Amino acid sequence: MNNELAGIIFMYALSILLAIPLGRYIGKIFSYEATWLDKIFNPVDNIFYKLSGIDPSRKMNWKEHLVALLTINLVWFLICMLVLTNMSWLPLNPDSNPSMSGDLAFNTAVSFVTNTNLQHYSGETGLSYLGQLTLMLWQFISAGCGIAIAAVVFQLMKTKTTESIGNFYSFFIRSTTRILLPLSFIVALILIFNGTPMTFEGKAHMTTIEGDSIQVSRGPVAGFVAIKQLGTNGGGFFGTNSAHPLENPNYLTNIVETISIVLIPISLVFALGYVLKKKHLSWMIFSTMTLGFLCLLLPTIYYEMQGNPNIDHLGIAQSAGSMEGKEIRFGAGASAYWAIQTTCTSNGSVNAMHDSMTPLSGMFTMTGMMINSFYGGVGVGFLNFYVFIILAVFISGLMVGRTPEFLGKKIEAREMKIAMIMAFCTHC
């Protein structure tokens, strides 16, 4: 039990230690300052700009940013629908998996467009490798859009105009090539070296200890899982997600995947401080988020490691904690830690079954989903928290009899109406 707690503390501490320099790096990307990866990715970015006819130096207003966001999502939504409904005859289908029906393809495409990643299919039997790669691409796109939106909001917080706030396509491409791609490559490499498959070959034929011949699904799993975690996407390559031994082979990969869930969301808070040149603001936001996060995390770990009282009444020992629906490889503590992280960040990936958790633990996970701003998803987590800031500043201003202001910008009736609509739509 002490080892489990030490593992949790280690994972959380390492997440913060990595997030601080990564936040500074992301802040440089948003501010268009030079980084050591520019020599590698500037030529790559230029290829995208030339192929698409985009001028990254052209400034856009908020309406143009919105149109760009919707256009990107619409185009790739149609491509996703086309692939999912025609997988049976398209290439990269060695296991001869069938195409999706129109309604299931629509549900899946919409889900991955919105970074929801709801799966009404079992990954290894419901998709061809081309279908998996299409959804993997979507996990880059949805996460890149979220980070780009955060970059736009950071610029708006920094300036006093909404008529010239950078170029959305540029923010999107830089977020994808300079943040998501390098981090995903590192995570995927770690997974590969620990046994996660990365192949286009079909099912592997194996013989069990009992002598039975079985088929084991595989595919380009490592790359899929990396962006699944880093982009707070959550859609698994296999039906059992990261409880599957090929998605999450051992405790080391569990550490890497757990850290990946919160790494970019926390980094974006520190990136805000770098862009605005207000480090104290980022630390205040981070501290508030962390306080809320710990209020959900600590009791969940406690209850899961104590075991289920109903099983105690049966006279069954629970020295390892409440292990129903959990992997012995990870234990109750690490599973509880993953559960709170994945729900607070709207990630959705699992390494244990949440419906097997003790009642109060289940309540805490659902609370994290409802609030959705204790770190939150990439980009959108801070935006949800920003709504709470607007509401708090407005109420505080009324209490002291002053016109509410935040970062030199007045918060009046129009801003409150928008904030209330967003709060209602996000948390209803």
C-alpha cells in the first residue's frame, strides 16, 4: 500500500515538473518566439501552407477564427464518414472487419470531432486499420483545435482588440506539429519498447498454455494510444481501452499514460502566464485547480484502497483494496488516480471499470466530469475555468460596488450573458 501511494505521488509530482518547462515552451509557440524545434518543423509547416493556400501572417478577427474552426471540422467530418462507411473494401483491413452503418458512423464521427470519443463499437472488431488511423488523425485535429482556441483566447486576454488576433490556421498547425506530434512520438516509442504493437499485420495466431489456438488482435496501437492520452481524447484502440494489456502492458506504461493525461492541460496554465507575462496569475489558477482536483482525488484513493465494505461482510480479505473491475498490474490506488484524472480532464480513457468503484468514488468521478475545469481537456479545460473567473469577478465587483474588470477589460451585461450561456451549455 505504501508503494502504491509513493507511485501516485511520483506520477503527480513528475507531471508538474514536466508541465512547467513545457508551459514555457508552449508560451513561446503562441508568442512566435524562436524554439529549437523550428528548424525541423518550419519546413513542414510551410508544406501545409503551400498546399492549402494559407497565408499564416494574415491576421484574423474572431468571426474568421470561428469560420476556420468550423471549416476544418466539417471537412474532416465528411472524410471520416466516408472512410467509416466504406472500410470493408478500402485498404488496410487485414482482419476483414465490416464497414460501419450510417448511424454508427455518424455517432462515431461526431464524437471524435468534438473530442468526446464516445465508442459504441469495440475497437479491434469494429474498425479496420484505416478506420483506426482516421480516428487517430481526428484525435490530433480535435486536440489541435482545442489548443489553437486557447492560443486565441490568450491573445485576446493580452490585447485590447478583437479585430487582429493572429491566424487560426497557424495556431492550429503549430500546436499540432510542435506540441502534439513530438510528445506523441516520445510516448509511442516508450509504449513500443514495452510491448505495445505498432504493425499493419493482421491478427496474431497464438497457442495458450492449455494448447488452445487463439487469435490476438493487434495493429498500429502505440501511435493511437499516445495521442489518445496526450490529446485528452480517450477513445481506445481496443474495446477495454487502457485496461487491455497491449494498450497498457505494465506499470511503467501506466505511469507514462497517466502523466500524459494531464501534461498538456497543466502546461497550458503555465503557458498563459508566459504569454501574458503574469506568472503569478498562472500560479493562482493552477493552485485553485489543484485544490479542487485534490478534493476529488484524495477521498477516491482512500475509499478504493480501503476496499468494499460489502465484501468485508462476506469475510473476504481486501488487503489490496477494492479490486473488483481493476487490473492487478496497477492496483486500486493507481486505478483511482487514473479515474479522477481522466474524468477531470474529460479524457475518458480507463485502466479500470468505473462502474465497479465504491459509491462515493463514483460520485467524485462524475463531479469531475460535471465541473470539467480542474485542469480539464487540452485548451478547453482552461476556457471552462475562464468562464468561472468571469462569473467570480462579476459577482465580486457587485459586492464591493465597483465596475467588474479583469486584466483591464470591463465585465458587463453582454459578457455575463455569454458566460452564463457557456456555463449552462457546458455543465448542464
